[in-house]
Amino acid sequence: MRYRTLTELLDRSPTDPEVVEARARLPETGFASELLDGRDPAGWWVNEQSLYTPKYVATNWRMLALSELGLRRDDPAIAASCELWMRRFPLKGGGVGGNSKGTGHHCVVGNMARALIRFGYGEDPRVRKSLDWLVGTADPKGGWSCWGRGRNLDSWEGLSALAAYPRPKRSAEMQRVIERGAEFYLERELYRQGAPYPPWLRFHAPVHYYYDLLVGLDLLTALGYGDDRRLRYALAHLEKRRRRDGRWNLDAVHPDVEGTLAAWYARHPSARPIPLRLESPGSPSKLVTLTALKVLARVAG
């Protein structure tokens, strides 16, 4: 968290001595060290046969969480796990995020592409092809569909992958897809779709493929929409949840669901995912607090 605060909130240079020292310690202490614990020398965690199960403690989920913490491919362990991950999730056409038949699913492609860009694979042809796939599967009206159920706020992963790719390197079509996707969220004020859904109002970490208001705020402000008046509801909610000591709580860890999915888990408890816990729900959260402060800093300009 020290490394992320120095670089993401305070904009310290990568060559700053404090940044260099903090980055060197990433694999050895803190959340990254906890996530790396139990890694097999071959690059996987928990289950060699499936990098996806058990949710949310197998390789796929740990890699998504590790990508948020500043580790990069110059760490041999990270590089080996990234290569294994990409080999095991091939996408037809040469990308990543596909199933055993190479068929892509939006959340897997988007999450993997975003994580790999953060690990330093942004110019890897496999990641570039995944970004092309996301551009090609975007809805012409903006946004993406998850499970073929129409455009929805839960389908944030495609936009997050394109946002992680540096703006100077984006194609014109990438930028158009980003703008249409951002408008999809803005016109719904980050929360208005269907019946009210309380989990969207709770803050979570680590983030997998579930959406909440802080996910939306982080994404839209990173894309430069911090001054858009349609963020006001979400920003007011963020301020409302700030503790008197200036921090924010972790409200829940995933899966935090209601409605039909919660009812399904109640009937099939053995299928319920294992939460990936880095902090305690109901307590002040370093992860949530850093994201909230970054959002407010972007809004302040």
C-alpha cells in the first residue's frame, strides 16, 4: 500500500528512492506477499488442473488481485504465472480469455487484458488481440452484454481493459468504444438500471467481476470524466460513507449478491465461492480508502 500510495496518489517518480525501496519489498510483505503465499513453482495456486476453480482463491483470481498491487513481469514468478495463465486461457484469433474451445467470455477477456496490461504486457500481441476482441464485441450503442442479457452495468470489465491501455497508444476505434461505454455509465449515473440493487452501494476489495459504485467511480474518473455532473450521486454516496477519521470501511467481500443468485447459492451451498479475504469486512480498509482518495483527487483536478 505504501508503494501504491506513493505512485498512484502522490505521483512520485518510479526512480524516487522511496518508490524503488517500496517496490522491491512488494513480494515480501503486505497484501502481495499474502497472495503469493502457496504459489507452486510451476506458477499456479490451489488447483493445477483448473486455474479458475475454486473461486475466488485459484490462480485466475489471485492474478487479478496481484495485478492491482504494482507487481510486474520483471518479477520472474509473476512472469511465469502470467505465461501459464495465458497458455491455459487461449482466445480464438490469438488473444487470451477463452475457454477450452477458445471461445471468449466478456468478463474473462476484460479482466485478463486489464490485469496483463498492468503486469506490463500491454504490447504483447496476445493482449492486443484481446483488446481488439473487446472492441469488436462492444454494443454499438455503448457498453457490453454479460451472458447475453443486454447491456448492463455489471459488464464493466471491457471498459476497464481499454482504460488501462495508455491513451496515446489507443486506436481511434478504441477511443470511440471507450467514449460510448463511458456514456452508457454516465447516462445511468453509475447506478440506475432495473430495480435498486443494494450490493452496488457497498464497497468491496479485491474486485473480481462484480460491480459497485466505487468501481464505476474509479473507472470513469480515470478516463477523465471527473467533472461530469452525472457522477454527483455516486460522489455524494462516497462522501457519505467516509468515516470521521477520513477512512472508508470494507463493506463486504465477494460474492456479495442478492436476488436470484443469492437464492441459488442458498440451495447449492457447496457451489458458493470461497472469498479472497485481504481485509475484514466492517473495518477500515486500506484498499477501499486508497481507491476513494484517488477518485476524489481526480475530481478535484
